[in-house]
Amino acid sequence: MRVAIVHYWLVNHRGGESVLEALCRMIPGADLFTLFYEPSRVSPTIRAQRIQASFLNPLRRWYRALLPLMPLALEQFDLSGYDLVISQESGPAKGVLVPSGARHVCYCHTPMRYLWDLYPVYLREWTPAWKRPLMAPLASWLRLWDYATAQRVDEFVASSGNASKRIWRSYRRESQIIHPPVAVETFFHKPAEDYFLIVSELVPYKRIDYAVRLFSRSGRKLRIVGAGPEYANLKRLARANVEFCGRVPDDELRELYARCRAFLMPGEEDFGITTVEALASGKAVIALGRGGALETAPRRDPLGGVFYDEPTEAELESAVARFESIEPVVEEEELRRYAARFSETEFRAKMGHVLGLPGVPSGEHLGQRA
């Protein structure tokens, strides 16, 4: 059986790339198709696959601006001869053309939020005024294309209950839920130093702005790991007690998790792999009480999940104060045991069943080349 995996783009390493790594380990002989590919930005596990990038790849530096061309690029991939196609996306990856005899399974983190539920916010708050007249007809066309391509998929798998609801709302397609894999066994706990931690791509919908404003005002120390187009705006908001660490190696990231006081998630996530990584480090999570955080973080304060209702400085400040009141009784070992339910072993077993591979967690009988 020949297998193709379609991933939206390979220009950084985030939660979607962690799922892709797990799929590569399950199906080591699969061929990988992607819109953009920057080898230096991905792991050796991904680089070991045979990778085909689209004709847009020479323009990968400007990949965020090339959304209108992505449908054309995806439909140029030749997937003839493949028996199974797995698209993995929070973007347009499912838009590939699959042979009539092949099965197409889409592992979906969320429908494209900048086209669907967050479109009014993107247009109003994050799009320059001169671009807005151009955005409306383009976004309308892209939504039609996105909906149409959802009907090409044989089976949807959602990363969370939150994502499953979005898939139904946007595409009117049912989906089963399989949480993304997290390498929980590689994280560890150390005594806390005096800082809180955010690990995130620096993009508007992550809502890091009000966390930066609050910590700048309160004087508490905050470290932010990640990069993205919002860096300059966030840096202008920050005072000296807010440190931007940029992208860091995995071993350094684990140290940052291990030594923080607590982990912050100020935006609504579809699942939130970083939440699980913090829990696997024995650290409490302070999160906006929406979306995937409600599925990943424990919902009893002394156990380590502190939620708040609205993305505002006042609500976050109240949640931080509530955490500080329970900080001495947070149960580190209990948090680490809780995180174990999101292991890669669990993901392989469930995803292997969907792909028709029960009992073959490493994928050694699927997709191998001679």
C-alpha cells in the first residue's frame, strides 16, 4: 500500500509538526507533500521522509501572503498511484486531488480560522484598511473552495472536541476525536524559578497582547518562547520584566517548562499541545476557559488548572492571583500522571485503528519501500 501525507507547510515547528512526526514514525515509508519546505526549520524525523514541495516553494519567505495561490498549488500535486492519502491541516491541505480508488483521511486541527470563525476579527483588527476591500471577495471565494474540498475527504479526524464542532459548523461533516500526541515522557520537573511562561506562535489570535500588558504593569516576570509577525507589536508593549526568548532548541524549551512557576495560555486553542507539555513538566496551567484548554488542563484548581472567562487583563490578573493562592499545594506528580493520557502511544493506537492498522503502532507494515 502506497501512502502520501499532505501537510500544509514546513517552515517552522509547532503542534502540527509534532503530529506529522508521529505519523512519519507510524508510516516511515510514506511520501510527504507540502506547499513550502525549509529543511533547516524541521526535525530530522521529518527530513528523513521523501518530500515534495509545491511550485510556490521558492517564495516560502512570504508564505503567509500566498494563500490565494495555495488551492492551485495543492491541486498540482500528482497523487496517482497512492492507496491512502492523509492530509494534516489547520490550513488548506485537504484540497489535494485524490485518485478515485484511494482513501482520503484528514486529521484536522481546525478549519482555517482566518476564513471562518475569526474572519470578522482578522478583517476589522488585523487587516490594514487599504486591504479590506480586496479581502472580502477573496475570502468569500476561498470559503467556497474550502467547503467544496471538505467534500473530497472520506473521513475526518478532529484533534479535539472543540475542533470537531468547528468542522461540523464549517463543513457539515462528522468527525471522530483523537487528541494529538505529546512526548510526555521527555519532560521533567524542577523547582520553580520566579517567572511565568508562554510558548506560542506570535500571531494575533493567540492574544498574547493583553498578557504582555498585564505583566508589564504588574512587574511579574514573564518569558515568551516563539516568533511570528506580532513580535514587533508585542515588544513595544513590553517592559524589562517581559523577556522574548525567540525560538529555542527542544532541550532549552524543556528546561524553561521545568523551572517556570506556571504556564499561561491567553488565547483560545483548538487543542493546546503546549498545555500538555507544561502539565508533563508538573506545572500548573492558567488558561482562558475556552476551546481545547478545557479538554487538556485539569479543571480543579488545586490539581493545577486555573481558568478565567474573558480575554482581558482584569480576568487574567484575577486568575494569576488565584494561582498564587494555591501554588503551594499544586500536585506535581498528579499533573504528570494526568498528562500521560496524551502520549504518542495512545495516539498511535487510535490513529492506527482509523487507518486500518490495529496492533501495528509503529507502522512497520504500511508504506515501506523496498
